[in-house]
Amino acid sequence: MSSTTDKIKGLANEAVGNVKQGIGNVTGDAKLQAEGVAQETKGEAQQAAGKVKDGVKDAADTVKSKL
């Protein structure tokens, strides 16, 4: 996956996770709340992976330009 794809999927998972948590809070559904937390955490990890990929690419581009 590209860094942009990781970031977009991460944002989507965070958003869906937040919605699930909200619905779980309103309805008192602890399972849905937990699913929301897990999905939000997955989204945060996906975004972090995208940022790391960007950093690695930037570092590689810097090295290439200096050679």
C-alpha cells in the first residue's frame, strides 16, 4: 500500500471507529464501543504507517539527490 492509501484508510477507520463508539455510548452497547475503540486504534496505526513510509521515501530521495 502507498503512504497515501494508508493515510486515507486510517482516516476512514478512525471515523467509523468514532461513530461506533458514539452509537455504543448512546445505546449502552459495550461490544460496539469496544469495536469502535479497536477500529479507531487500527486507523491511527494505519496513518502512522503512512507517515513512516513518507519519511523513508523522503530520506531516500535526500540520499539520492546527494549522490
